[in-house]
Amino acid sequence: MAENNKNLIFKSEMEEALIELYMKSPAMDDKELYNFVLDKIVQLTQSSIGFFHLVSDDQKTVYLTTWNGEAMDSCKAPKIGHYPLTEAGNWVDCVRQKKPIIYNDFPNSPNQKGMPQGYVSLKRFMSIPVIEDDKVRIIFGVGNKPEDYTENDTTKIQIFANTLQNIIKQRSAQNELKEKIQELERMNKFMTGRELKMVKLKEEIEKLNKQLGKK
């Protein structure tokens, strides 16, 4: 019974959060959208810190995109815009392994290089990749949940992350369509202008021919 109640609560929370995402996303720019999804993921996993980062197409660079408020407030390290994957530690293992990674004992986890002095202290950590065409496009990370992260937490993030990726793809397709429409409108305007000029030129030629007595 208790397990059934947990599942019902989980389903209800996810449905409510996803409906809110779809309703609010059209009015958000990309940065606002990333922050909204990140805040929801941090909330749903009962974490205190979280990040959302993009990964370059060649899979060599992580673009440090956004952190939640508490992570930003706690971080004393200099802000940088990107990080080479070869220099990053286990916080990008989900990129290397292309699967969710959980470290519930982060201080004793392997490969902690690439965490400069001043970054948030982690007790527990989980990262999730968003994969498309066999490439990691986005990574979400959350940390310092009061208790261990589980597969339920992984599922929550994965659902939200995949939904975000779908919204990003839709926006990209819409932007491409808008650009094509604008280009066609420019071409149409150019061609229409040329046609008008040709008509006027023909009229001028006919007028001159009449003046010369050539009909």
C-alpha cells in the first residue's frame, strides 16, 4: 500500500510539473526555460544544488550553462564559460559513459579532478545525460539530497530532460522555418521588384519607339 501511494504521488508530481512546463515554456526564452526545468528537477529530487550544461557537438567541451540559486550562492570559484572534457572529473562521467551516474558517497568517489577550490561541497551527486544521435547534448546534475539518490530520482530527471530536449528541437525547427519564410519573402520582394522594373522598362521602350515613329 505504501509503495502504491508513493507511485501515485510520483505520477501526480510529474504530471503537474510537466503540464506547467508545457504551458509556460512558449513565453520563456532559452535561459528562462533552462532555469525553470533545473529548478523543477532540484525540487522533485529534493536536492539543494543543481546544474544544467550543454555539450559540444564534438563531445570535447562542456559549456557551463546555468546553476540553481543555492549552487550559485555557495560557489566561490571564478566563473568560467566552458570546460574541456579531458580535464573534468567524475561530474561528467555521465557524458563518458552515456548513462546516469549516482555517487551517494561523493567524497570517496573516484576521479574527482577538475573540481576547483571554491566549488560547492558535495555529499551526494547524480548526473543525467540527454542523448540524441548517439551524442550527449545536455547534462543535468543534482546534489546533496538529504538521503541517497535512487532510480526514481533518475527517472524524474530523465523524463524532464527528454521533455526539455523535445522543446529545444521544436524551437530549433520553428526558427529554421521562420528563417526560410523570411528568405522566401526577401526573394519574392526582389523578384517582384525586378518584374515591375521590367514592365516600366518595356513601357519606356515602347514610348521611345512611338516617338521615333516605330510601331
